[in-house]
Amino acid sequence: MIGVVLALVSAAAYGVSDFLGGIASRRVAALRVVLLSYPISAVIIAIAAAFVGGEFSWRSMLFGAASGTVLALAMWWFYIALAEGPMSVVSPLTAVIVAGIPVIVGVIMGERPSVISYGGITLAIVAVILVSREPPGVADHTVSGARAPRFTRRVAWFTVGSGVSFALSFIFTHQIETGTGLWPLVVSRTVASVIVIAVATGTGQLARPPRTILGFAVVVAILDVLATIALLYALQAGLLSLVSVLVSLYPAVTVLLAVLVLKERVGRWQVAGMGLALAAVAAIAVNG
């Protein structure tokens, strides 16, 4: 049960973080928000790691570095896909890949959830797809008369690439050994920060960010730290196949905050998705 609780804490923190990051991204490019939040989160995790302690393990450090590498690539490719393609297609497709691949890997590794939990996994994947969909008409309104973005082959590659990379970050984090503390996460966030900075430099987006987003970046970083630490301990306490799908429900939190805080319109399919998410949590908790 502790794995289920920690997974939900991680999902909630990721959902709030994405919500705040989305608000900040309306003021500046999304990559510039990550440029601030990732290094800050690396520093925060390093401070926490000094208090937590833990034994050194090259294996866990390498998996931490691998997780940071694919996470940075996932963020970069996901933002490209969202910028060039229709969000109503990119977001759900990415979500189902992120939720589905760790389940397959977990089963291959020998995990055997109960029949009820398998039902919960199915509900969770469907819930993520529905919650991630834009309500009808939103994309048209966003385009404001311009040509609507198309799901081209290039967009498809970036979408699949980001989904696979996000999923791999879960799988690599799951390989971090118990007792190694938070140091593998420090390596993960440091590597991710270096890659993001390198990408920003290469694409000409490395510039001094405005002070208006500094507060957002700090809060996003703190939430990212909470989500990442909760994810690590959830994966160490529970099954990869169950924890990964629970954490993948974070879009439901983002959508709910958008409705409550920004008064955004929510489609009936998104409402249905949030209902399925609750049912999925209940089903998975039986095995957790």
C-alpha cells in the first residue's frame, strides 16, 4: 500500500508542477522554464541527499545518469511535438506510451499483478488518454485563424520518442537500488540539467530568463523534487507495472487545477477520464 500512496503523491506533485510550468510557459518558451527548474531541483536534491545518506553504488549511479539523459531528451522532444503538432493527438499518444511500456517491461521482468490490478491498469491507461484530450474546439480557438498543426511524420517521431524516453526514465529509476539514498537522483537531475542547457545553447534559446518566472521555476523545482523522490521510493516499495500507471495519472491533476483555478472548459471525455482514474486507483490499491 505504501507504494500506491507514494505513487499518488508523485502524480499529484507532477500534476501541480506541470500546471505551474504551463502558466510560466505562457510567458516564455517552455524550455527556458526547464532551464531554471532543473538546476534548482538538482541543488535541492543534493542538499536533501546529504541528510538522507546512503551507500555508494556505481550501478545505481549509472541508472540515475541514464534516467536523467532520457528525461532531458523526453522533455525536449515533447515540447517540439507540442509546438509543431496537434496537442489533442500528441498528448494522449505520449501518455499511453508512458503508461504502457513500463507495464510490459514489468511483466517481462516477472511481475504478476492480480487480475483486479490488471483491470486497474487498463482503466488507468484509458483514463490518461481521455484526460489528455483537448475539448472539441479548443485547438481551433488556439490556432486563431492560422493553419491548424498537422500530425506529420516528424511530429510522430518526436511524439513516440518522447513517450518512450519518459517510460525509460521510470524503468531506469526502478533499477536504482534500495539503500543508496538520493545520490542517484542527484546524478539524474545534474545530467538532465547539463543536457537541457546544451540543447538550449545549440538552439539559441539560452538567454537570461525574466524575473517574472523565477518564482514559478523555484516552486516547480520543489514540486519536481517531491515528485521524483516519491517516485523513487514508490518504485522501490511497489511493482513497476503498477506504480508507473499510477504516476502517469498526473494529467488528471493538471486538468482539474486548470478547471478550478483558470476556469478552463473541460470536455465530457475528460470528466469521464477523471472518473476512470479514481476507479483505476481503487483497483490497483487492492494489489498494492
